[in-house]
Amino acid sequence: MVKSMLNVTYTWDKESISANGSKQVNLLIEWGYGAKRKRKGNLIPKAAGCDLQLQFIPENGVSLLKAEGVRLGFKRSENGDSMFVHCGDVRRGKYRQAILTFSIPAHSSGRHTIGMMEWSWRKPSQEKRTMIRTDQLYIHFTHHLGLLSIPSNPKVEKYIKLNETSPIVKKALRMYEKGEYEQGAFILTRQADELLIRAARSDDMDYLQEAELFLAIRNKWSGTFVSFTAYSSKVFFNKAISLEDVHFTENDTLR
């Protein structure tokens, strides 16, 4: 195994999966270089490595389905026997996270290898890529219903839930832009409600803050889009008013 100053932690959403296999297993990966840096104004941390790349070499039947989080590039090798995740540059003291989703076939009970993780980067001002770390990835298979019923890891579950924010906001925005205000508001409200329930159950303020963000966006957009539509309708679609009749006062109010 190759080890380096690149610190990496792997956390499965489930401690054990069914020995019959699973079509979706999530793995939270956190990586960084050196001690975590406390924020100091707008100073940009010094680069430790460029173009960090994770290559996953799977065991037979295992497949990496997708990678989510930060700005990741994801591709398969030409022969399909490995998958690459491009993780960007590494800066001292700055840590990043991503969720990798796997499809894993059936296996006998016990702890078994899923594949190999190979990390490489380029040193600043150099073109040559260097292997800096390799890790064997394992998971536990079982038929034990008690082990399979253990709740998902809250840290992984939280990251997955909070990572839904961007696509949900984009979906709601498309509804508002099409004039479907109630549907857009419903999408934002439903997500906020789910987050508020999680906040109440876990006493986690991050869920509460995310819920407040969704409600603030809903209130802002509902006011902005509805007001704009009402104004546009009054100016452009009321046949009793021509464009020549429309003018503004010094206070920019329609007369």
C-alpha cells in the first residue's frame, strides 16, 4: 500500500449489506492535506497538488455508478475495467467530500474486497503524475436481518440529503420560469418540511438552516415572479393600454 500526507476517510452508508447484493450502496469519501485549516479572511490556501485523480479498480461484478459532490469529473477507462474520478486541486488544510454510488453483486457472508482505490496527482509546476496513495476497499456481507436493519450512517445520510439542494432549487426555478408558481412553491416547501422533520428528530442545526434557506427562496421567488407577471400583464397584455400610454413617475410607479 502507498500512503501519503493525503488524508482520506471512507464511510459506508450501511455497515453491512445483503449477501444477495445491492444495486445502490453509497460511500462517503473525505480527503484533504495536512491539518484542517481555520478560515482566515480571504487568503487562498497554498496548493499541495494539482489535478487529484481517483482511479477505482473494481472486483468482478462491482460497478461505480456515479460520483456526486464538489466539481467532479467521472469517466470509465476504454476497456471498462476501471473508473476515474477527477477531484480538482488539493490545498493545504482544505478538505472536500464526495459520494460514490456502487452496484455490488452477491457474495458469501463476511468481509470482502470491493476494489482498489488509487490516488494520484501532479505536484505544482510539474507535468508528471505521481501515485500518492492506494487503499483496498472492503464491505461486510450478511444474511442477518438484525444487521441489515441498522439505520444508515447519519453522517452519510446527511451529506446525501444536503447535496440535493442544488438540483431541487433548479427544478423549482424551472417551474417558476414557466409560470407554474404553485408547483414551484410546492417543491421548495416539501423539501423544507422534510429537512425540518430531520432537524427535529436529530437536533441537527444544519438541517434547520437548510430548511430556512428553502423557505427564504420560496418566499422571495413567489413575491418576485408573481409581481413581475402581474406587472407584465398590466403593461403588455391589457388591450386597453398601448405602449404609448405607459409611462412612469419619478418614483418609477406605473400610471
